[in-house]
Amino acid sequence: MGQRLSGSRSCLDVPGRLLPQPPPPPPPVRRKLALLFAMLCIWLYMFLYSCSGSCAAAPGLLLLGAGSRVAHAPPALASGRDGPPSRLAFPAAPATQLAPGGATAEGAASQEEQSPEAPDSPSPISSFFGGSGSKQLPQAIIIGVKKGGTRALLEFLRVHPDVRAVGAEPHFFDRSYDKGLAWYRDLMPRTLEGQITMEKTPSYFVTREAPARISAMSKDTKLLVVVRDPVTRAVSDYTQTLSKRPDIPSFESLAFRNRTAGLVDRAWSAIQIGLYAEHLQRWLRHFPARQLLFVSGERLVRDPAGELGRVQDFLGLKRIISDKHFYFNQTKGFPCLKKAEGSGRPHCLGKTKGRPHPEIDGRVLRRLRDFYRPFNRKFYQMTGHDFGWD
């Protein structure tokens, strides 16, 4: 018996691997505290970064890519820098009759000007995720007209969380076309799925090559044209030039080839831009009428929310920009934003906006209205809108 016991394996000799292993010791308290502190720092950084200067605007900005567009689809030509482009047709714009407009003060309707105050300024939250999204060729372009209100329209649209736009004017289709689409696309801001890329260059509308060049980029491009009484627009154009070159001749001497005979000088750019019907004919050779929206510069002053409603519908966007975003600045004489994109503060366009017009002889203005009248009526017929300039 003793030998059998001594020769057999005792239960105490079972290999350690067959015994249950003790649980691993808990991590040191210092590691737990360090991890907790790191998480707290990251959370605090994100909170302070996103709220810096725009806490009040954060709820709207958080909608980025969250489905605030009516029809979700990848943007037109949503390709990588070297990839083949794909196309997207935006929903057709609803036909909305414009109310007749009248004369306006120099203001939001004349807020187009090459301005150093208009760099691309993404919102703080989208800046935090600066590496996300991709650069796309624009699906919508504000193509004109100069001194019509293009700057106001662009700044108002940038309040929308699904609109990403270049602040400065690229002038690609009129001055830099030889640099190529890759160069042009690199100027654009990054966008997320469901967002629209936009730019504005008012000289496109009167550039002969622009319609064919934009159509070659994408036949689905949405085009916005801000138009204004051509007589008031011409005076505003002259006022801008006068502020930069005080020695230029008088408005009357530039507007007429022969003042006595009343012959208007169509070659002067301030007059020529207002021949809207002639310029529109070139665009309609390359784009169907449903892809152009004509925004009333006068109504953009009187009822910015109403006119922005039409624009949002045209672009297939949810109507987010409304009366609550605007207040009327009595000093400047045009509407301003209560909160601009990326800021919680009110925002009016620059000091160069709202210049007083020089005194023009009433007979000169009446002659110009007579000159423009047939062109205006043709433009009304082509667009289906009576802008009330007569």
C-alpha cells in the first residue's frame, strides 16, 4: 500500500496549467486617471473649438451632411481629382412669378464687387474636420450680373449648412480657363455628401465663351443670375468706378456717343451689361431655361427671405434661410445678416456697399429708360417674369 502510494502521482503534483489561473491584476490607478484625463482634454478641446465665436450658430452647423437637403444625392462630377466625373441633375426649379420691382437704394442689390473681405471661411465645426469631405467642381454658379446683388446673394446663401462656396471670385471661365479644371477644382472648399459646391463670378454672364465652357464642364450646372433695373445698375457701376478713379469723365459723356442726338453708346460696358436679353440668348444655346434662375436684385433688398426661398427651391435645398436670419440696416439701406456663417455676430457687407449715387440729369435717365425698354420687354418674354423696370 505504501509503495503504491509512493509510486502514484499525488493530486498536489498536477501541472500548474491544469489549475485555474488567477485573474490579472487590475491596471494601476495612475493609468486609469491618465486615461480619464486624456478623454476629458479631448472632449474639452472639441467643445471649445466648435463653440468659439459661434455657439449660437452651432445647431444649424451641426446639420452638415445630416439630411437637410430635399433630395440627397452625390454632387455633380463627384469624382476624385484624377477619377472620371459622374453627373447629377438637380430637381427642376418650381416656376415662381416674381413680383414687379421698383427702384432701390444702392445696397444689397449692388453688393457685387471684388472684395478682400470675401475669402472662403468655413464654419468652426467643419474646420475641425478639415480632412473630411472632398473638393468638387461647382454644381451651381452665380454667373451675373455685376452690380446686381451677387455678393449679397452669395453671403446670404452661405448661411445654409448645405451650401459651401468660394468667397473670392475665381474668374476661371473668363480669365483662367487655360489653367484647367484640376486647378479650378482645387480652389473649391471641401464638401460632405449632400452639400452643394458654389462660386460666383458676375462677369461670366457677359463673357461670350463662358456658356460653352461651363457646359463642357457639366451640362447639369445650375446657373443663377441676379438682375436689376439696367439704368440703376449702370449708375451703380459708374459710381463704383468713380470711387476708384475720381478723374473719369461724367456719366452723361460716357453714356452717349452724341448727347444732342441722344445716341446711347452701347460699347460702354456699363451700358452693354444691361442688355440682358442679348446675353441670355447665348446661354440658352447651351443650357435649357429650367437650369437658369433669375433673381430680382430689387426684391433681394425688399424681401431677402422670400427671394432666398426661391433660390433654395431651385437648388433643391430645404428652406432653412428665412426672415429670422435678416434685419434691415437703416444706415446702409439694405438687409444684413443677424449671424453670418462661422460667427455669432451680425454681419453687413463692407463699407464700400451702399455708396450714394451721383446726381444724374433726369433727361439722361429718361433717355436711357427709353433705350432699354425694348430689351427689357424681350427679356421679360424670354424669362417669363416681368421685373417692372418700365
